[in-house]
Amino acid sequence: DAGVIQSPRHEVTEMGQEVTLRCKPISGHDYLFWYRQTMMRGLELLIYFNNNVPIDDSGMPEDRFSAKMPNASFSTLKIQPSEPRDSAVYFCASSFLDNEQFFGPGTRLTVL
Amino acid sequence: QQPVQSPQAVILREGEDAVINCSSSKALYSVHWYRQKHGEAPVFLMILLKGGEQKGHDKISASFNEKKQQSSLYLTASQLSYSGTYFCGTAAGNNRKLIWGLGTSLAVNP
């Protein structure tokens, strides 16, 4: 299996622009997680899905962030409008039931 | 509430042992341990469930004391490949929402 796939790997954008991060989970996994990692706050869970349904989005910072999972093999995290404080590494992870989470390589986002 | 990891950083010589602790102020259902190397994604080590069990994986093992709401990760006879940042993720209930500690940086030198 190819593992969790994320795109793009790096994104540099200007404040106010829309940013869309993409994730393809491992086939057969029923949970998908979006995380944000910064030096100051560490690894934070933003939202997670079970069978394509959002279960807990309490970690989403504000209305500028939204996530969708239209099918079992694709999810997006959108930031609109982006701000410099959104700069971080965003990870997508997937798991089967309550087993280990497999993380994607991450997207390093820089908002200027 | 974010779990507290200690120490924040540790430097070892190859072959030495280390213990990394993870403490929570909330009752825990499970503790998950991951290792992340610089510039890479976190990689799973082990999960410990409520019940005080101890698990082992090669020369890395962990314990979970639910009464004390803490877990410890034991690395014995450390190898160069053990270098990285170790994170504990805790779940208060039988759900998938993990709250992560800030990590313990481990460097193993020859």
C-alpha cells in the first residue's frame, strides 16, 4: 500500500488567500484525522471523520477552517482566508477501528 | 487538558537506557506512543489500554498506571535509530480523539 498521501507537500501563500490541503487515506481505513503541528502548541487534532462523517470538529480553530470527506478515499482541509498564524505543518492520518494511526508526510504551510 | 511529558529532552550514549513519562490531569482510557524524526511524520510505537498493562516492542516497552493517570516509555540499550521526538497521545474515553503532549526530544550519540 502507498500509505497516506497528502498534497501539496509545501504551500506558500499570501495572507487572505484560500488554501486547500488534500488527503488520500489508506484503503480500507474507516477513520481519518486532520492534525496541525507547531513548535508552540505541538500536535493538535482539528477534526476527525468516521466512515466519511465528521465526528468531532471541536479542534477547528474558527470558521475560516472547513473540512470535507466526500468519499472514503479523499478529504480536504480548506482555510479561507488564510492568516500568518495558520503557518504550520498539517498532517492527515488514517486508521482502521481503534488501531494505530498512519500519518501522511504532511503539508508545510507558510502564510506570508 | 494537554498531558505533560518529562523530561523535555534527553541525551544518551548508545547502549544507555531512558525513561519518558506522560502524565495527565484527567482519567485516561488509553495512551498512545509515537516517535517522530526530524522532518518526518509521527510513527506508531504502541497503544496501552486502561487496565495497567505493560507492552513491549523489541527493546522499547511501556506501562500504564490508570490510577496515577500516567504512562512511562522505557527504552533499553538505546540504538542510534532511537533518536527523535517521542509523543504520547491520551484519550479520556473510548473515542478516537487524542490529546498530545509536547514531546520529549531524544538524542542517541555513538
